[in-house]
Amino acid sequence: MKRLLVMAIAAIALTACESTGNPEFRAIDYGPGIVPIAGSLTYRGQPRGRFANMPVGYTFTHEFYSSFGSRVEERYRVLEDGSLDIYSRRITPINISR
């Protein structure tokens, strides 16, 4: 009985770790499909006209602070249609120790 109870608690704890959760809590993301967060250039849709003259495949970095105060560095790539794609994100957490 104790063994079954311990296994059930462990299963619940491990399934909680599998949830996607808030993207602002992930330290590093790479690859397609990165969800924009508040502060991202594409958070409220694609910016218009500002990046249309950049060459296809051009990459650049955008840095800002998240809603939790962590430093966020995102890398963008210009696509064929002039839209932007986030292809990496690095979140540096707050360091409050002295």
C-alpha cells in the first residue's frame, strides 16, 4: 500500500513537470515555433514595414526585460515574405544574491 501511494505521488509530480507552462520561465529555446512573450517584436503580430527592406535570411538580436525582471535575448530571422521569425531565446534570471 505504501509503495502504491509513493508511486502515485511520484507520477503526479512528474506529470506536472511535463506541462508547457509559461514561456517566460524557460531558460533557452531553439528552433521553430517559439511563442512570443511580452516585449518580443512579434508579440502583438508582425511589425509592418520596418523590416521589409532587410535581406532574406538576415538575423539580428533584440534584448529586453521580461515581466519578471529577467533579461531576455531573442534572435530573429527575416523570412521570404518580410516577416520575422524568432529562432532562439535566452532568458537570464534575476540574481539577487550579493
